[in-house]
Amino acid sequence: MNAHVSVLLEECIEGLQIDPDGIYVDATLGRGGHSSAILRELKKGHLYAFDRDQEAILQSEQRLAAISDHFTCIHSRFSQMKEQLKLFGVEQVDGILMDLGVSSPQLDEASRGFSYRFDAPLDMRMDQQQELDAWRVVNTYSYDELCRVLYSYGEEPFAKSIARAIEQRRQQHSIDTTLELVEVIRGALPARVLNKKGHPAKKSFQAIRMEVNSELQELQAALDQAFDLLAIGGRLCVISFHSLEDRMVKEAFARAGKPAKVNKRLPVLEEEQLHFRLVTRKPIVAKESELQENNRSHSAKLRIIEKVR
């Protein structure tokens, strides 16, 4: 599989309904797959692409420059896009794309510590300049804090057993690498779980990564700003990869795009109150051809909303 295959690429470009002269935001640049496709559609328009991973920006800038110079890469969290765009004199945009998955190169680059498949220092920071990393979560969080992280973000049913095993191992020595952590997690799980398909550390690694990078808090802030930034007719496309993110997106879209429940006896024209229209009532998922080519697409869900007034 190509590490740079962008999930639901055609569906995103179609969903954005790109105006060649419009202003667009790729809130999650990654390795530039979606950004490249947007940039190819622009003539007088401009693309602003965000990523908090400096390595992603350095690699993507070259890829985008080969297409056109109508882009600006911004090293920033997407929760800061409103204030960052203001620095460029941009207060409204015609479309925003968010791909919430961790990029394949981040997972495949062993030294970043995202993957349970490679031995590496416990890191998992998307932004290498921030202080909190996976080592600090694993080695300094209390038992209760670890339980919260593993259960809330990983939906791990054995959160208590894993948190207790981490706590016990720390009393002997710190847990310094990804494979040390995998070993501790394996030791905390019953045989019936270890014999199941799928990696036993997947949920725990997801949970710790989400804690390190404040992913759900970042997403909520980014969604709120995206609604404000969109011009009338502008669209927001969001690809999520797991249930917590998708639920957050679904609920945010519902609040914006569905009428509030009101007393039917009152003379209120519900539709007139809405500023957004749900383009997708149900999420778009990958076609069979993409599922065969790109394993990451299996859990991807795309939701689209449009600002109408």
C-alpha cells in the first residue's frame, strides 16, 4: 500500500464543490494528498494548509509547489486556524477539509513512537515542540488518570487492568519504549483477548496518542471555528476514523444543521433559523475499489455540511 494514499479523495473534492477562484483550508495537511487535489482545482483561488507537524509541512511544500504557488502552509494546530488566517487577512473561506486520521508516514516512522509495531522511545507528539509526550502520560499519570485516558479515548474494556499493570511496572523501572509498553499491556489482558484478531495494544496506543495531542479538545475547537469561517455556500468536509471523533462531528453537524425541537403549537418557522444544511444525512464511506487498495479507508467516514445563510 502506498503510504501517501489519501482517503476518500474523490468524495472530498466533489463534496467541497470547489470554486477555482475561492479560498480553501486543508486543516490537516499531512503529506499533502488532499491539498494537492484541491490546489489542482484552483486558478485565482488560494489554499491555506495547516499542520502541527513541521516534518509534514517540509515534505508537502515541495509536492504542492510542483502544482502551483497558490498555497500557504501554516505550522499550527487547527484549533488556531481562525486567528492564524486573520494574520493573512482572511476572515471567510469557501471550503474547509479535515482529515482526522494520523498520517501513515507518522505511524511508519518508528522514531515518532506512534506505532505498537516498532520499538521506539515513547513519544507520540504530532508537534515535536510540545512538552507532553507519551512517556510522561505512561510514567507520571496516576492510576485514576490512566483509567480515564484508556477508557474515555480508547474505549478499552480492560482499562483498569492495564492501568494497574503500568503502575506496578513503574515501581520497578520506568516504561521507556513502545514495545516495553506493549509487553505490559499484553501481560494485563486475558488469553481470550490476546487470541482475538487485531493487536492487543491498539486501543491503548490510540488513547495515549489522543491524550498527548488533545485530539478531541482540538477537534471541538476546530469545528466551532470552521462554522464561523465558512462563507455562504461554503462547505466543511470532515473525515473521521473512530467512533469518538465521528460522534463529535455528527453531533456538531446536527446542532448546526437540524432544527431545534420546539413547541409545535408556536408559530416558529424552523427552517428559517438554520444557517447550515446537512449535505450528508449518513456518512460517506469508501467504495469497494478503495477498500482493496487502501487499508486505512476501512474505518473512514466522511460528513459534509454547507453554510446556507
